[in-house]
Amino acid sequence: MTSSNADAPVGIKSVSGLSDANLAKMGLSNDISFIFTTASGATQTVAYVSGTGTYATSIGTDTDPVTSVQIQENTAMTTPVTTTQYTPQLTVGLTSYNTSGVTTVTAASTATNTLTDGSQVTTKTVPTTRGYGTDALSIVNSNTPAGTNYYNLGDTATLSATVIANSVNSALYSTGVGLMVSDSGATAEAYEKANPITVVVIAPEYTSFASDDTITASLVGNSNGSGIASSADAVTITHLDNLGDQQVISISGLDNYLKNSSISIPVVVNADAPAGAAIASSNTIFVQPSATLSGTASNGTKFDQLTTLGSVTADLNAGNLYNVTNTSDQILGTVIASATFNTNDSIQGSADSAAQVSTGTINVSTDSATGKTILYNGTTTALTDSNTTVSLIDPTTNTQSILLTGPVTVTTSTGATVTGATVTYYKDGAVVTDPTTADSFSVSNIPLASKATTTVSYNLTINSDQLTGITTGKSWQYTTAVQSYSSGTLAAGNAVALGTTTDKTMTLQAVHTLTDTWYSATEDADGNYVQGTELGSYTNVTGTVYSGTKVADITGATVGQAMPDDANSVLLGIYDVSSGTLITDPTAITMVENLGSDDTSVVGSTYYVVTGPRYSTQTTDVTYTVNYSGAGDATPAAQSEQVTWTGTTDATTGTTTWLLIATLTLLRRLT
């Protein structure tokens, strides 16, 4: 193997593609070995094993790459072959030690075949040439296959795609040999760490993203290092502004894409997804441009080289992203469509990213929510009428804290208003015209064609006197009920009920937007913690779990051990100032509400990263006495002297080293 550019050395790392069958076609026995040879002549022999497809070498460096691999027959094949020539389809794996400059790699393969008369013929040399440029990686337009899954509301679906090809030139196969760029080894790992990629994901219509922790776990894989990200600490998920009703996130820090170029993102089917809705994976996964990337379609066509505009938001708004899922008919599956009449209730509060099946969460600063009842006629005949009732009276307390903020709407699956539907508002059993004063309402005269969907929507709020102070543990409930009719109408009093009434209890709870602040701190002589500089802050809503070590930038710090960035300081602990307790797991901090100094406002928590000096010194005085004997009356009296020892204690190990800082002068010579 030869390279046209010595400044960009490329070495062989493996060979694959041999099997017992094609060895036989070559006239070779199974008893063969691969001999890898470097430019300087160093060799390594690897034995062939039936059923094993790839053979790698551990020799080769950037200054002495492996330049050839030879197949050596150890035991001759006794049965002559009938073909005159055979050159196997081999794949040679390459490691690039440097991506600067452009090089052309040329490899050649030959084979010596035994003919039926016992004579031998050496085949013609088959060269394969491939250009290897400075573009180390390629974005691949690789779409998720169409799916035939069926999803219930709340089920999890998975967006997936191949994001990275191992080189800008896909594996080249010709008559004799194929070449492909390395996807493993120290060189590749160093490259990935230095050049992580950022992916933008748009949740399909009718879905919302799973939790950040669930997404991160999917990116990391079943074991550390098996996914497209090397570890959870490497991943940062940022929630961007929605595109219409569809959520958008960016995921940065993906640094394991040469080992596993497949990305998987779990999404959850929304509680208000209509029956029969398709969950489409097209136009969902994008890659932000960087200097190390170029684009290639699945058919090998190269995209225009993109240059980032400087931020994910700017690139997203400008459409300046590589789209790896751009086929329009990619469907993950369909929301289950019942063969009977069914309904589903949902609620989406201002703090919810998507509709919830039974419990919605509102933010105190924007105390609003939207309730929905979706009616679906899965039968083959039209339904003549239905009646939906919503009571805003809490069934557990028999009081009303939830209020309507405006009129109820009734729409078809296309968003058109259902004409003829009658909405009636009540207060204490009497009809009222102002929906904001109502404690219940009913909707009737809703016809439903076969396989049709109708949605009853209503906007809600919480009485402001219920939202003062800490709201953790507080919740408010209301109830819904639906009855449909197979014939007749309610107005005429001749409706025939279809099944029984569907009743459900819905819940609203409130959260606050909080900011947790992290500070450095030291411990004084009295054991009190003294606040230092701010290390970072995190803002989100009550109940959010986040990594405090990331916020304070102390990832890898361990209590009782030296700080990662200061070998002379030891981490004494993480202290929650607000609760007065030590934190046992700073990587999983739950945001909680605390009363402010005015006893009415609600604030986040304050945390101290308490450090101290790793080494401490102490001294101790020791009195040494020397007693003399053997000289009779001339024996000197006992002599005593006090000396000082200094000890240095290492807080990380608990060991103390003592040094003597005074010289003993007790001994005297008798004369």
C-alpha cells in the first residue's frame, strides 16, 4: 500500500472479507495466517479462525504505519481448484494518523492459484486507488424505515438515524480490495473528543420529548461508551423555542460517533393525539455544521459544504443544518384507532411541554392550562349526538378553585368549528352566560361521522388566592363525563345511549420558576461555612432534577479528595444552605421551593461547595530524658530536654508525616 502524501500517513489496521468458501475458491486451505508489515519491516502474524470475519493488528504508528498485509498458507490445499483465477473481495481497514493535507491511497492485491493439473498461476495485480481528503467525516442522509407500529396515548416511540459516515468517501469496493477509514483506536477517539458534534431534533407532530435523563441514557447506550456519546457528563441538552406545536432540542457533546454513528431519541405520544394520527419521523433529525463535517446523501451525492452561522438558534432559523431524515413518507407508526366509540381527556398546563393524561402542571407566574376532551367514533356508523359535561368543583373538597378564562370551543380534526354544537354554562345549577363565572358546563348536539374526531377545548386558571406561598403538595381537581348516543337526539328526548358514561377526574398542580445558586465556601475555625464566589446558577421549575456538579463546574470532584483543578485543596462536602443539610448526591439535585426572607415570596436554594486546604500542620512538644550510669560518684545526673515535632496531615488520606525541628543535646561525653 502506498500513500501520495507523507504528511498525512495512513496505515492498515485490519483486513476482513475472507471465509472458508472463498479460501477454497482461491485454492487455499483454512490453515492460513495474516502477516501485517510496517514501513520499517516490523511484522505481526495473526492466525485465521473459521467463522471470524475481521483480523486486526496492534502494530503501526504515525511514524511507522502498516503498509501491507499478506495471506500466508501454512498447510497446502490438497484438492485442486477448477477456476483459473480468483481474487477475493477483501476490505482493508485504514487508520489515518493525520487529517491535514490530501493523500491518495493505492492498494494492490494478488493471488496465486493452483490449477487442476497442479500448476500454479499468479493473478494479475488488482490496484485500488482512493483519495483521502481533509474532510474526515461526512453527514449521511439516512432515513428511518417506515414503521407499522401502533401507539397508545403515552407510549414511547424512538426517532433514529445514522448520522455520521466514517469518511467523506464511502467504503470503496472494486475487483480486488476495498478501503475504509478507521472507526476505532486512540487516534479516532482523540479526534472525536476534540470535535464533538451537535444535533438538533424536532419532535414529530403529536409527540413530545421524553425526559432529558431518558434521552441522555439513550445517547450513551446500555454501557458507558457504547452509544453516540461517551458519557452522560459529555451531553448537554438545550430546549429551544417550539416550531408551532412541535418541541425542539439541541444536543451537544456527541463525541463517540465513529464507534456508534446511530442516534436514538425517545419521544412520547401526546395525551391529546387524535386516534389514527401518524407519527412521522421525516424532517426530525439535523446536524449543525462544523469545519470537520461535510454532507453526503445515501446515494453518494455530496451536499454543499455548510458553514455554521455561530449558534444553533441562528442555524436552525436559517435552515442552515444538515438534514438526515428528509424523506417525506417516513412513518414510525400510528396512534391506535379504536373500532368503537372512545374518548380521552387531557390537560396541558403552562409548565407542561405537552398534554398530560390526567395531571397538568401550571407555573404560578403564568397560571393557565388547557383542558381537552377528544371524542372518536371508531364505528362504521354515524353517531347522532353526544353530551360532554365538565364540573370545575373539586370532588374531594367540594370547593371551586379552577375557573374558565373564556368560552369553550368544539372543533373537528381539521380545526373547523363544529356547527350546531350547544355549550351551556352553569353556576350553582343555574344557567349563566359568562363562562368565567361558571362552575360547570355541558356540550351537546355533537354529531360524529364514522371514523371522525371532535375535540372540546377549554382554557383554565387557578384562583389567585390559592397560589400564594409554597405550592408543593397542593393540587386541585375537576371531573369530566361523556355520553354518546347511537340514534335520536338529546333535544328531542329520544336518544339511545351508546354504552355507559365515561367519567374521569383531572388534576392541576402548580410549580414556581426557581433559581438555584452555587457558591464556593470555606470552613472557619468555629465550623461555620463562609460564602465565597458564585460558581454558577440553574433556573427551572419545582421538581426539576439537574446535575449540580455541571452547574458548579466541579464534575469529577469527590468528597474527601483533592479538587480536580487544585491539588492543594480538598472537597469537604456540598452544603444545602436552605435546608441546612449536606448533599449526598450532587449529580441529582431536585429543585425545591423555599420561602423568601419576606415569608411570602418563593425562591430557589443556595448551595455551598465547601473546600479546605489539603495539608494542615500541627506541632507537639516532647521531653526526652537521658539517664547515665556506671561512673560511680562521677556519674552525671539525668538530663532532660524538650524538643518540638511538626506534623503534616494529608486530608485525602488521613496520614500525618512528622519532622523533628530541634536537635537533641542531651548526650555528653564523660571525662
